[in-house]
Amino acid sequence: MTDAIEVERERGLLTLRLNRPDKKNALTRAMYSHLAEALKQADSDPGINAVLITGSAECFTAGNDIADFIQQPPSGLDSPVFHFMLNLLECRKPVVAAVAGAAVGIGTTMLLHCDLVYVSRDARLRMPFVNLGLCPEFGSSMILPRLLGQARAAELLLFGEGFSGEQAAQWGIATEALGSGEAALSKAREMALRFDELPAEAVRISKQLMKASDRELIRKVIEEEGALFTQRLRSPEALAALTGFIKRH
Ligand code: COA
């Protein structure tokens, strides 16, 4: 467990707040493990009706910690990042995300697995996997072309083009874009608390039905992407790009 993830309980809502501001909430192995464990516990705790994943009103997350990518890259499906991915994919409770500022890499792809996503209009989302010598992850190579069409998904995944919270809402990646980071966080909390007023079993069954048709396929894609991503992390292309980032900072 790490204090870079703040866990807070408010009635039936479990909030998981990314809290590593000096590194733009970049996610370490310890943070993935903590998130994975918290999602698993929320899933089995009958007192929890929803989970909220958030950062600060200034920054969601800069994605995977780049030093970790070099020093302790994931080695397979038993790595913390995959536990996080699979526990989010399998979570039977509704998961709400509140996003402001930067949401890079897995900071964007995790949103594809949340049930409701509230963003600030000026949030900056980006998936620079290819730019870093890597490849798409967390089901994004399948989900984004389906959601946006191949033509737009190619710009986002092959060029790593950034886009705003406003665009994310227009494209259906986010539920709603709000005027400020504070407004996005507050709306997400308000909506997540609404699950306390709904019949929990009906919510659970409805989410299951909404996700059922694609769950196995997405899991397979996550595993295929993960195997290639893990190989790419050791490639000369990726090592040059990742060490370049470290040297610039
Ligand atoms: N991993 C590790 N450290 C990171 C990081 C990451 N993914 N992203 C940012 N940081 C660190 C920087 O090294 C810097 O640390 P330092 O002050 O000790 O030098 C600190 O966070 C602030 O980053 P900085 O780049 O100065 O902030 P910014 O506001 O100018 O830009 C981002 C914010 C998120 C746009 C930019 O940091 C960025 O692009 N990060 C890399 C994102 C990325 O490629 N993630 C991997 C995706 S697969």
C-alpha cells in the first residue's frame, strides 16, 4: 500500500485519489497494486455502491511512471499494472472517473473501462504509445476504432495526437465536459453518490449486461496487447524514447 493513493469512504462511495503531485500523479507499480487491491475489495464489499477514480483538479495522471518502465518493466500478466487493468475490467460495481488536466497513456485508456467519465473541458488527453516506441494497451486498439472509427482512432493511436476534454465528451469517451477541474470533480462525486439511492443489485445486473458481450474479447485483446507492449518496452526504439524523457527532466 502506498500513500500516493488516497482512499476515502463516504457513505457507499469509495474514492481512490491519485496523489503524487510532484510527478504529475505518474503511476508506479506500488500505485497499481494499491488500486488493484482497492477495486477488488470494493467489488466484494456489500456496503460499497460505486468507486470514484480521480486525481486533483489540476492533474489526473501522466500515465505510467517512465522510470519504472525502464527499471521495473511489467514482465507478464502477473504484474501490478495488469492486476489493475483486469480488476477494473471485472469490477461489478459502477466506476466513475473525474478527470482534469493531463490524462496521458493509461490515464486515457483506463477511461474506456469506467462507466461514467466527467472531464474538465480543457483536460488534455493523449496516448503517446507509438511516440514512445510502444503500442496501444488496455483494449484501446480495439475499443477506439469501434467508438471513433478507424480514421480518427488512427490519429490518436498512431500519431499520439492529444485532444481536449471537450472533444472526449463529443466523441463519447467522456460522459460530460465541465467548465473547470473543480466542477468535473464535484459533478463526478455527485453522480457517483447517486448510486446510493438506486437498488444495488439492479445496478450490478445492468452493468453486467452492458459489458457482457465484449468482456471476454476485451480481456483477450488486453492480453495480446500486453504481450506486445511488454516486448516493446525492451526494444531499442522504446529504450531510446524513454531514456530521452528521463534525460530531459
Ligand atoms: N513518469 C515519471 N515522471 C513523470 C512522468 C511520468 N510519466 N510525467 C511527468 N513526470 C515528472 C517529470 O519528470 C517532472 O519531475 P521532476 O520535477 O522531478 O523533473 C515532474 O513530473 C513534472 O513534469 P513536467 O513534464 O515538468 O510537467 P508539465 O506540466 O510540463 O507536463 C505532462 C505534464 C504530463 C504533459 C508531461 O510531464 C508528460 O508528457 N509526461 C510524460 C507522459 C508520458 O509519456 N507518459 C507515459 C505514457 S505511456
